Amino acid sequence: MKYFFLTDGWTIGRVWGVGGLWDEALRRRPPEIQQMNLCIWDQSQQEKMWLYRVEDAVLMVEVKPDLTQLNHPSNNIGQVVLTRLITAEQVLERLGTAATECQMNKNL
């Protein structure tokens, strides 16, 4: 499994695998991407980042802000492609940093 953190209010767009852009018709299923019930709160930037788990076949994930939740969409980034998904060890290292606070959400 691979992981990434995604800021609250952002959504997942396109997904790439080994053969290029993920084709649900060809693979007969969507990519396995699951939001975990764990987030980190960066107090310095006032930002909540949710942990997501993805299957090993996923190489890159496009993420973008949810425009329905933004006050000024013209002032924000349009999209970002995450090319460096992290390992479980890197997740634990990030959760252990002093500048963040870990929270669990039981409502998911």
C-alpha cells in the first residue's frame, strides 16, 4: 500500500497506474483509494490533512480544490498531481513530528 495526505476541502481527480491514465473499463474497477479516519492538524498553517491509502498499482494522483467549498476560487491552485506517494514508515514519521497534532475521526 501507498499513502498520501490531502488537505481538507480538496478532492481526487484523475489517477495514473503503470499503463498510464487509469481506465476503469479496461481494469473493470476503479482504483482502490480510501480516506482513512486519521488526519493531522498543522497549527502553523491552520490546515487539516487527511490520510489516504491507495493500492500499489497507483503511481500518481491528481488532486484539486473542491470549488463548491471555496470563497474565492480564482485565488487558488487549479490542480496538483501527486507523484511521490509515501510508505507507511513515512506516514508514521510525519505523524510523529512535533509541529502537528494527530486526530481520529470516528464519523467516517
